[in-house]
Amino acid sequence: MSRARYRIGTRGSKLALAQTQQVIDLLRSFAPESEFQIEIITTVGERDERPLSEINERGIFTSDIEQALIDGWIDIAVHSAKDLPIDMPAELAIAAYMPRIDPRETLISHNGERLLDLPRGAVVGTSSPRRRYQLLRFRPDLNFADIRGNLDTRIRKVRSGEYYAIVAARAGLIRIGLMSDASEVFPLDMILPAAGQGAIALQCRHDDMKVFKLLELANYQPTAWAVTAERAVLKSLDAGCNDPIGVFGSFIFEDSVRGTRKLYLRAVVFDTDTHECYRAEAWGNPRRWRSLAEKLSKQVKKSRSEAVDTR
């Protein structure tokens, strides 16, 4: 009897490969007789060296991997959940989310300074409008510059003095063993992460039930509820990866004795014209993630409308 063989598609960065190996280790615990082969796929975001804001393409870090999945070259795609566009090809489905790790943002600075101690006018490298708008609330004097490259490459650019500091997801630093490089970890009430930050999404063809059932075994439901709700907020607001929106779902105990929990969803949205900031939150049954996302989105839209009326 031949052993089952699965081809897993991923980017070739150190972080992507670390995430993929974590996925393989878990899948092997469910299918110990199976073989797992990594297929490295170069994406648009790696081939095109322009600033991310100038690349007008959907899913620049995911679309090539998704196409390989559709074409049958691979059986499983491993993505950082925050990179996945809200609207996916009809042929594909997210079958599982791995347990999320720390979604917070970190600062990595040239001399180990914290945000408030950076020199006036310091250049901070980030291509994320979401990060820029939130940091400007605390340091309006900072200058921002786009930055490209893998996480370890970006850290080297700080050490060489090309940038005074950069902002990076703590989850990525943890996964490749570079957490000691962080000079500050920002609390969630200071900077909200991107939808899906810290989570790994496992994607397959929606009609490949053999693979789908295997991946379902790896699904961590609390992460699935939270990330799916976060993505639903972006969809409701018609937002994309380059919009200055932070959204995060976590769990709070409703009854610690019975162990019942509520999904606590919060968002921060910036108006790119006025720089006004809108905050919203909602909580409730995690199984009703869709209604929670709609409730939160309505709050944001109402705040925006009221702000326009008072100008």
C-alpha cells in the first residue's frame, strides 16, 4: 500500500518555511504514515521590488500560491493569515487556522530605544498605513519610509543605520527566534494588529475532501472564530490590506466557573483624508461571529457619518 503524499506550497522566506515546518509537524501527528513535500513558490510581492503601495495587484504574497493550488501542482497552501485577501478564488477554501500566537506589534530600533525615546524626526521603516497612522498618534514628529525584504533583512537595515527603527509583528520574531531584537512590544490598546496577524491559514481546493478532512484536524476553533470575524469586518468596510484599519478578536470569560467565553472584537479605523480615528467594539457568542462583525462595522460607519455631518 502506497503512502499518502502531500505537496505543501509556501513562500521561501525563513519565516514562511518555519511556519510550514510547524504545520508539517502537526499534520504528521495526525497522519504519521504520510509524506509531506515542501514546494517553494516565488510570489509577485517577491518578484516586484516596488513599494508595496505601488503594486496594484490582489494578494501579492498569496495569489501565486493559490494558483498553484488551483492548478493541482500543490495540495496544501500555507499562508500568514494577514496576507490573504478577503475574497478568495471560488475553487479554494480555508480548511484550518493554526493556534494564533502573540499578535502584537514590536519596535526594533537602532540603539534599543522605545518609541517615546526615539530621536525627533527619526525614520521608521514600515510599508503599512495601519502602523503609520497609529504610531503618529504618539509620535507625530516621526518620518516614515517604505521598507521591503524578509524580516531578518529588515532588521539588518536597522542595524546598518539605513532606518532608525522598524515595526514588526511579534509573531514573526517568535517563529524565527529573533524576539531578543525587539526593543518594545506595543500593547493592544496602543496599536491594534492587522486582521489575522499571528495566525497561520491552511488552504486547499474546496472539493478535495481528503485534504480538507486532514487539515480540519489541525484547526484551532478559537483562532478560526476570531480571524474569520476580523476578516468579516474588513469585508463589511470594503477594506483591503493597505487601508489603515486594525482589528482584533480575543476571548473574555462570561462565566469562569462554567468556562463560557465571549468573542471580544475591536477595531480602529483611520480616515485617510482627515486622519480622524474611529474606534468600535462588540462582544458576544463566538459562533455568531458574523453578526458581531456586522455590529462593529455599523458602529464605525455611524461614527464616520456623524463626523461628516458635524464638519
